[in-house]
Amino acid sequence: MITISKKDNHYIFVVNGMHKLWAFKSELSIPFENIINAHQNTEDVKGWKGWKLPGTSISSIITAGTFYKDGNKIFWDVSNIENCITVDLKDEEYKQLIIEVENPADALQILNTKMN
């Protein structure tokens, strides 16, 4: 699961608990202006996730880490698809973040609020 906070002009995505081990990453820092959109769509998490490098994929349990699909680099951290959101990015290492959060509605409101 991921916790989202704001610091200066960045969103900080913190990978919690043992998910750090599975995702091979503990934190991502993304400038406000590099977030195109954040949305919830459980269709994003169905089907083939892509090639993992490095990452973990245990069917119906966890998908975490860096995956490559259709030429795009995507960061995953999802155990419960009901609580996952997709964050579309520009000018970043990753094209998308597909992540599980505690409260998707709250996370989407935070991420889709325009910052000045």
C-alpha cells in the first residue's frame, strides 16, 4: 500500500511495510506539474501486467515493482484491486503509477487538485 503526502511542490508516494521489499522501492517523489491525471479503473489491473524488472507478481496476491508494457515503464504496488488508482505521468521515469491506497476517493481528490 502507498501513502501520499505533499512536500514543497511534490507529491511523495511512500511504499509502506513489506511492500518495499516486493516493490524494490521505498519512495517516489513526483512534481505536481508532472501528474497528468489520477483515476480509478479496475480494468487497468486486469490481464497481463508486462515484463517485471525488478518486481514481484504473485497472482491474486500482489503485483509490485517496475513493469514494462507496450514500451512504457509502469510502477505497481497493488494487493487489493478495489483500492487501486492509476496516476498518469509526464516527463518522469515512469509513465504510470498503478498503486493501492487506503482511501481511493481521498487520494484522487488530493492528486487531481490543481496546485498553484
